[in-house]
Amino acid sequence: MSTKRISHWIDGKVVEGTSGRSGTVWNPATGEQAATVDFASVEELDKAVGIARAAFAGWRQTSLTKRAEVLFRTRELIDANRKELATIVAAEHGKVVSDALGEIARGLENVEFACGIPHLLKGGFSEQASSGVDVYSIRQPLGVVAGITPFNFPAMVPMWMFANAIACGNTFILKPSEKDPSAAMFIGELLAQAGLPPGVFNVVHGDKVAVDAILEHKGIAAVSFVGSTPIARYIYETGTKNAKRVQALGGAKNHMLVLPDADVEMAADAAVSAGYGSAGERCMAISVVLAVGDIADPLVAAIKARLPKIKVGPASDPDAEMGPLITREHRDKVAGYIGAAAEQGATIVTDGRNDLPPGDGFFLAPSLIDDVTADMSCYTDEIFGPVLGVMRIDSYEAGLKLINDNQYGNGTAIFTRDGGAARQFQFDCEVGMVGINVPVPVPVSYYSFGGWKDSLFGDSHMYGPEGINFYTRGKVVTSRWPDPATSKVDLGFPTNH
Ligand code: NAD
């Protein structure tokens, strides 16, 4: 049987790669190869940019009403095809279908937001700013913009980007993760069915060669990136060096601070859901629980009690709640943190290296590590797997210091029944997205998503109002219609009167 081949989506159709380079796409649940994906060369990327550039001329002329119509139809088509898209995501990513449906629902919110583009692009108008002079502001698209996305949300993160980008009148080149590239292709087909003109949305697959070609291409005006911190930093530095607008979202180490007055059972439910959902492969996953004072013992016991009930298995098993990790290498790396934690003096409460589903899938069961300290590798590193650490601390202040000293500042959560403490935490913490009794505080689409510190490079958060700003540039028009008879030469700097 020949291996399935995944090619590019350019100019509204599938385009086979010509570089001769490709990558392997795995089925993480079986450990078998699922497909190959073409990797673009510099020349192929350049061709795609040329097509997107040509499409821009017509797309930016398209009325807001017509653009909104296409987005409404896209919304309906993604909605009608949720199950199929979720199945595609599950097959290559490994997450269970219910989880994939969740990512599609949250991604779809961004398409719904973009349907409001006529309202979102309203400018300001000041009548009679000076005598007989009106001033108004407009926002115009940038041109060809690119999105480079991570493996962990192959449907949602592209939707964070392209919906607003094309609504604003740009044309878009998506370079999805080479590990699960099929969701992007299906989205391309749905956009074409929705009536998006060819060339407005393109998918170019690849590795560093394609990414570097995007960063260096003079025809690309802006780059949105989501992925790990070292690559985010590289994308930001290289993209801005090439005079592009860049927003580059990086990794995370999200703390959940549990105060002694919190409801133990509710905090345990939240820690388990946010720590092990999607096998911990979420940038908003809770990675470490900071247990303050006496709550530590009952909280660890309550989390531990929940873990054997989590059904680990392939997405094809309708009862499975947690799937495999993305690759064998990543699974082995994550498992390595459990052994390292034991050697460094932590207590392994539940060891996820045991009791794995049969076969060669990249599975790791939930692991719980107690007595974590700040010098251990399971604390200093972003693990990105189903490994939850518990650190026992004495006070709110000690927890706040850990959070604020951390290199990352993506998400955090506080669990308490004390409104004053929660209010203080929201004020004090140096983190971009904060949950109060909410463990995964991903903002709704009409706010913007982004972390602080090493979790985001650039000054623009993603989607929502900041997304609209990112994908447009401002223009201010000063206008007057005087009687020519009043015209005269005046070399003084114009003042308002
Ligand atoms: P990654 O950084 O390895 O890859 C992201 C993208 O960059 C992919 O498209 C990949 O092809 C490309 N890439 C990888 N190496 C490159 C290189 N050397 N040069 C140029 N391009 C390169 O990230 P990942 O493993 O796909 O995703 C997981 C990471 O993403 C985690 O660190 C996670 O926290 C982060 N993430 C962050 C957010 C956020 O919103 N902050 C959201 C999701 C994921």
C-alpha cells in the first residue's frame, strides 16, 4: 500500500511539492507512519507569495459585506464539518475526539468574531477638527501575511490567525506544523467552498527552510507565530530584522496557586482537568500546583485518587479521555522528567510510565510528582506532557514570588474562596492570562490571547481587538473643501483654528 501524501494548498487547489523533500506524519496512537508531507523549497514559497500577492489586489477591493458573507459561510461549513475536522485532528495529533471538538469550538469563536468585520473596521471621524476641516481614521490591510503554527492545536491556532487576517483584507500563507498538517488542508477546502477567492488562503508545508523563506521574503508584511520559546524568539528577531510586523507566542509553565481556604475537591478536579487534558500538550495546561499550607495533604490525596479513573487510549476508543503524545521522542523526553524528579529528591506519587495501553503508540499515563522544589528539572522546564508537579509552600507571598520569578508568564490560576485574595493576585501577578477558580483561562475571542515575559515576543497579543490591529495599519485623513476664492499661500506651519 502506498503511503498517503500531503501536498500544499495554493491558489485554491492542492499543489504537489517539487522540492523532493518531505517529512513523516505519524499516527501517535499506533506508532505507525500515517503519511508523508511535502516540504516547500524557497522557490515554492516564493511562488505561493506571488499568488497571494496577486490575490490581494482583488481581495482588498472586496466590500466588507462580501468578506463578511464568506466568513459567515465559513462558519457554517466548519460547524457542519466539526466531526470530520475533529477526526482529522485526532488521527494525526492523537488527542481524543471530544478534546478535538473542543479546540474546533474555541477556534470557531474566532471565525464568528471576524464575521463582525464591518463593525470592527469602523474608524473614527472628527467633524470640524479645525474650521471647515474634518479628520478621520481608517485601517487598511497589510498585504500578504503569514502564520506559523504548532502541532498542539492544528485547527484552533490557525483559526486564531487567518479569520481576522483575511477579514481585514489581507491574503494569508499558513505554514502549519509538519507533525499534523492535514487539518490545515481541510480548512483550505472549506474556505474554497465558502467562496473565498483562490489565492487568499494558502497552505505551504515545510520545516525550517520554509519558515526562513517566510521570514526573509520581502513580499510578506507580517508574521504570526505560535510555538516554543526558543523558536518564538528566533522568529521575532529574524522577522523584525527583515522589517516585518511580528507577534511570536512561546512556551509556558503555568502555576495553579491553591490557598488553604479553597474547596479541595473542586481544586483537585480543576488540577486534573487542566494538568492532563490533551495529555498536557496545551500551552495553557497547569504544570505545577502551588499548595499553600495545610491544604497540601488533602489536595495531593484528592488528585491522586482521580488519576486511575482517567482512561488512556487511542482516539478511536470512544471511552478514551487522554490520548498519546505527539512523537516517540517527545514521549521519551517527558517520561525522562519523572525519573529525573525521583533522582532529584521528589516523591513520585503516580508513575505514568506504568500501565500503558498495549502496542507501539506514544502513550504515557498521568503522573503526579509531590515535594517538587524550584531547582528540579520538572519545575525549571516546560514539560508539555501529562506530568503534574506539586510544590508545598507556606504562604501566598511565596507562591506569588515563584510565579513572578518564572521565565514564562502565559497563564496562571488561583483557587480560593477569598475574593480579596483573588483580587490581590490578579493585581500582583506578572502573567498575561489569569484564572480565578478557572484553571484554563483562555480568553474568549473578543478579548485577546497572549502571555508575558518569555511567553510572547512582540507587543501585540493574538486575536480579538489586538488581532485586528495587528493585521491592519492606520491611516488618518485630514480633509477640507474650501471655496477656492479663499485660497492663499501661507508658509507658516498649519495650526488649527
Ligand atoms: P515548535 O516551536 O517546535 O514549532 C512551532 C512551529 O515552528 C512549527 O510550524 C515548526 O515547523 C516551526 N519550527 C520548528 N523548529 C523550527 C526551527 N528551528 N526554525 C524555524 N521554524 C521551526 O513548537 P511545537 O512543538 O509545534 O508546539 C509546542 C510548543 O508551542 C510548546 O512550547 C507550547 O507551549 C507552545 N505553544 C504556545 C502557545 C501560546 O499561545 N503561547 C499555544 C500553543 C503552543
